[in-house]
Amino acid sequence: MKRELAEKLLGSGFFAVTRRQRRALTTTITISLVLHIIGLIAFGSWVIMRSKHEEKTVFIAPPPIKTYEPRKLEHSVKVCKRQRSSSRPSMVPRMVAMKTASLSLPKINIDPKVIHTSFQPKFKAVAGKGLGVGMGTGYGLGGFGEGVSEFNFFGIRGRGDRITILVDVSVSMVEEDAGGPAGYERVKARLSEVIGALNEAAFFNVAVFADAASVWQPNMMIANESNKRAAKDWLQPFNTEGNFGLTSGNVYSATTGVQAAGGTTRLDLALTSAFEQGADTILIISDGEPKVEKPLAAQKMEEYSKIMGEWQKKNAGAIAAADAAPAEKVWVEGKKGPLKEGDDPRAREGHWEVRGKTHRPAGPPEPKADLWTLSDFIQHFEVLYQNLYAKKSKKPPVIHTIGYQIDKEGGRFLQQLSDKYQGRYRRVAKIK
């Protein structure tokens, strides 16, 4: 019976081995069973002990949220509705920010303005963009801050905050082909309209140029009525009887950039004044390409001095005789070709002049100086931009140009200048 039970449990192969092997196998199985039982008892005890000593998680309910009594809540709602319907302005936080259209992000440096005006508060709407909500800290819509003015410059429309108008007052602007002095008066009348239409929130200035350049004010002025009237009065006398052209002014060549030694139609000087005052919009009207001379090279000057010295030795007698000749009255024929700077446009039929040294021989001509090209203009004003704009994180100015009875070369120059500075060019043949 025992043998049959053992065969069922261990298999018939168990009795196929020797007795000694069966005894060893039985001992091994018995020891393994005992060890497993001991292990189960030990592991079970450890699990039971751990569960008894483990800290239990306890959830504590938060204190009840404070609630409002129905009557108090109803009162608060009524107060809020009444405040919204009231005409009294509500107290809201103000955000103040300067106009960033003229700045290049991410670095923002504000260029403070100097306001030259004796402002008196008036109950008058001021158009333009300003700072503040209702009561701001700027000079503009709702306060006293920066403002933008729209303009119509001989058909070119745009907007600007710091506007400079550059006007060519060369004698050629009053020649007969350009309409004469009467035609130029119409030009100035249109310029007066442009100045008069400037918004009071903007700043502006006016400059003229011919053989020299002169600016109305050393700093930008706010465009109030008194300043606009003064600018119109300042512009009016140019190219009138006894005041044709411009041979001296209050604007001088910049010490940096491309150097200049003179010339005609000195647009370079007028533009220099606009850059130095930080204009963001520049309006130009001219009838020709600027002729700006570069300084003569030292080698050319030495060569000319040597030639001049030899000529003076050779013509010393003729020079002395001419200096000793008495003064005489000479009839000068009227101008038949284009007038030059300083010429009276009416003196076309001829006039008398008193001359003292009529027979003095003419010396050798001076060497011709090289003239600025468009590339020189761009190079020069790039230097000014880096010094006056880029260091303040400001964008370069926009330049709009009007060619008044201008030739192809001059028109091409003005158009390329406007293209370089994101502006527009328009040719005007006649102003009615």
C-alpha cells in the first residue's frame, strides 16, 4: 500500500534507483520542504509586523470657505453696477509708455524732448497721439506727450513727429523757366500751408539752402500757432528783391563723415542740420542736383601754387599796370543764359557797373575739385546716423523730395535719395 502511494507521489522511476539513492533523494526533499515552510512563516510574520507599525494616511478636511450672507452680497453687486453706470471716471491703473515707432527693439532708450513754449492750459482738443488715459503726462490726446502730425507736401502725404522742411532758395528757383519770382511766391505760399497744417502735438523746423544753408531755430520747436506763424515770417523774405540766393548761413559742415570745401545747392548742409536735431521726417524741395566740392588734395595745391608763382613773375608788368589804371564806368550786357548765385533776375537787359581794374590779366584757372556723388552723400549721412541715431536706438529719418522744374540728373539724384531713406519723390512742373 505504501509502495503504491509512493509511486503516485514520486513516480515509478523512484523505485528504479537503488535504496541508497532513494534515501538521499528523500532526505533532500524533506529538507527543502522544511526550509520553504520556515521561509513562509518568516515572510508572513514580517508582513504582519510591518502592517501594524506602518503610519496610516489621514485626510483632514479644510476649514469651511467663508461665505457671504445673501443680503451683503446683493449690496456689493448693486454698488458695482452703480459705479459702472456713473459718469465719474473709475480709478484704474495707468500704463505710461513712450511712442516706440522711432525706436529699434529690444533696447529702448528714450530721447527726451526739450519743449520751447510757454504753454497755457486750454480747453481745446489736441489731435495726435499722447500718453495717459484722460489725464496723462504728455502733450497730445489726453495729455502733454509726443504726437504725430499728418502732412501733404506738394502731393506727398505722410506722418511725422519731428518734421524738418528744407527749402532750396537758389537763384535758379526764380528763373523765368521756373515761373520767375511770382512762381516762387506760390511755392512759399504752399510751404506756408504745409507749416500751418502741422499738428500742435508735433515738433518742426525749417531750413533754407543755396551756396550756404541757414536754419530757422537751433532746436526743434513745438508746432503751436505762434511758432508756425514765426516760421512762415522767417521764410517769406527769401528770393525777394534784394535778397536773391544765399551766400552765408548758420549751418556748417560736419566734422565727421565726407569732408566738403564749398559748392552750390548745399543740400548737404541743410540735411546735416536736420540730422543733428533728430528729425524723423525730412521734406525737401529743390530744382537741381547739389554740387558739393571735396577739398583739393595737397599734391594738387602744391602744383597749382608753383604754376601761379611762375605766371605772376611772367606777367608782373601787366599786373602792375592794371592795378594803376583808373576806375571806369562799364556797360554790362544782360544775362542771356542761366543766372548764377547772386545775380539779379531782372538784370537781363544790361546795366552800368563801376570797375577799377578792368585790364588785369586773368591768371591760370584753379584746378577743379571733385564733387560729391550719391555714394558720398549716403556714406556721409550713414556716419551721422551712427553718431546721432543708432546710439539712441532710433530709426533713420524718412526723406521725401520734390523736384521743382528739375532736370533729369537732379530728379534722379533726389529720387535715389528718397529711395535710400524709405521716402517718396515727386516732380512738380508748375504751381498754381
